[in-house]
Amino acid sequence: MFTTRAFGRRRKRTCPDVLVRVRSQYEPATILVTAGEPILLRFRRETSAASARRVIFPALGRSIELPLYGEASLELLLEPGRYEFTCEQGLLRGVLEVEERCRPRALQAVAPTTTRLRIGSRPAA
């Protein structure tokens, strides 16, 4: 769980959030997240272009309306994969890449290395 400080008190957040600014493109256009962990995507529309009114996640069957110069959010919990998101006309494009959770590997025993030293040898004169 993540914690943030607000006015000197600790407040718990249930999931990380990512702010995506919607201008002439999505910024950032590629978002990397870990599978099995919820993520909050916040979209801030900073353009009056008609194509930026809605964000669509075709593979998920979800979409959200973006108010002009406002913010809308979407909380997701996804399986590993690649999920594209676009505007209504397909002019703006982004991708959400969900990677499997990294599991630490056990340390493998390392064979000791041997170094051969020549003792008592002298350079030829």
C-alpha cells in the first residue's frame, strides 16, 4: 500500500495513480503497470479538440467522457497484456502495458574462482 502525507497526517492510498494529459496526444502515451495490482488512471483534458472528448479502451469494453479542462478517472485491475486506448476518431493513441509480477529468484551458489599464482618465478635477465 502507498502512503502520502496530507497536511501533516498520513493518508492511505489503495492504488498508484497515473495522470495522463490529453493534448494533441496522450502524455504519457505508454504506461507500464504490474498485473494484479489496481491502478487509477486520471485523464486531464487540456484541449478543446472534439477528438479528445472520450477515451476508449476497446479490449476492455470501457470508455470515459472527459470534461473540457477537467479530469476523469478510471480504476483498473488487469491481467498481463497490452491494452490500447484511443479517442473516438482514433487520432490519439496510447497503450497500457501490463507486465507479470516479478518474482525474486533464489540466489544460485557461485563456484569459487581459482587464481593461479606463480610463486618464486623471476623474469628472465
